Amino acid sequence: MSTHGEAEPRPVLSDYAGKLLWLARRVTPRDQRLLCDLYDHNVMTTHHLHRVHFPRAEARRARRRLHLLHQYGLITGFRPHGRLRAPVHWILAPLGAALVAEHRGLEPEELNFRQDRALARAHSGQLGHMVGLVECFALTTEAARVVPTAHLVRWETERDCARRWGRFIRPDAYMRWHQGTSELDAFWEYDTGTEPLTKVQRKMAGYARLARESGLPSIVLFALHSEAREEHLVARLATDRTPTVGVYMTTHARLRDQGPAEQVWHTDCAEQLTLVDIARRHHVPEPGDA
């Protein structure tokens, strides 16, 4: 017999089914979206999760919620070695992965989630690339909130892209950006400056093959780590220009300072373009368009 208002007992740690039931009343729809993002992006910092999932003025509330999800056993965090002032980097815990699978109507094994692989990201040489790419996602999410009539319809990660287009290309991300009456489908390539430009250049052949088979232009957005790198890539790609592949470049600094929806993109000319400018350049008329 229970008393009205009596605290619901927390299950013992080994009671897995009991823990799921105990969490049912505590995990909010926003928590579910947050956990799904952690699965999709592999690792996100406190700042990223705050900017994507909480109002700008609620940084303290975001930190409290993340620590509560950590106490629930849904996420775990670390700080990169030698960076004591860095924000906490969060990754999914096995119990969190189980909730993601349930939320998406999958069996847990279908996620292919492994705790050891998730924890190894704290030591990965690709950590900077992963975090930088998430920063692009966060910046684009923020831009969609403040730019009139803009909406980030879709953002697919490297894992999703490999599944859909792996026989042609392996982009870092894909997005669909809607603004006014214009829509842009574009691939992201996030550059940290460590990959030889010859390797970057070779990727263009895959984008050209995809365009030929799909009948649609392949739009590629390069986020480069410096202006010097940007200039060198422009020179490299000058001989590979094709009307079916649109390549646009910016730097990490311009993305951070102005935002991806602003005039931060260019090809090989001085003209600076916005995302909606790029969409209009590559508009494919629908049947019946005037």
C-alpha cells in the first residue's frame, strides 16, 4: 500500500528493467532528442548541447540537466588531456543508447553502439574533427533560428551519408536548408588542415559521379581551417571545375564570427555568397515552373 505523495523508490543498479521504468517519468522529449544527437554526432560539448537544445539564456539550466542525465547513467563525460579549461565533452552511455534505440523503434544491437568505442573517442586523433563538425551543426542550427524564414530541415552525419552515398562519396555531413522559397541540399567537408590537398581534390570525382547518376548538382561546402588553406584549395580545384558540382568555401573563423547563413561563402571569385544565394544559383526548375 502506498501513501499519496510518497517518493518512488529508485531501483537497485542491477535492476535493468526497473531502471528503464524509473526513467520513464524522468526523461523528457528534449532529453530524448539530446540523447539521439549524442548518438548521431558521437561527441558533443556542454556548449554544443546548450546551444542546440536549450534557450540561449539557460546555460546554467543546461549544465544542471546534463549532470542529472549523467547521474541517471545515460551519458558520460570527459575533458581532453591537457585542456583543463575545456568544456566537458559528452558521449552516450549504454543505458542512453538503449533509450535511443527504443525512441527510434530499433533493437539495441541495430544501433551498433559499443561502449569501448565510445570511450575511446576521448583519446582519438579525430576528436578535433568530430568536435569541429558539431560546431558547424550548432552554428547552422542557431542561424536557422535567427534568419527570417530559414529552417534547417535535415542534418545527416557521416554515418548516415556513408549509408546513403558511400559508393560515390564519404562527406562529413549533409544538410537541407530551406529559406523563403529556396531550398539547398548540400554536403559538408570539414577540414582541419591535416589532410593533403591532393586527397581533398580526389574527392571531387566522386561528387561528379553522384551528380551524373542522380541528375542533380552536387553542392559541396568546405569549412577550412585557414585562409591560406582556402587559397591553396581554390588553386587546386581550378582545373576540376564542372557545372554539375558546385564548390563553396569558407573558414572556421568566418563561420564562427558571422554564421553560415551570411555572406561567408565563395568559389574562386571575390563575390561572397549566402546559403540562399547558393540555393538560387543551383535551382533546378520543377515541372510546370514558368
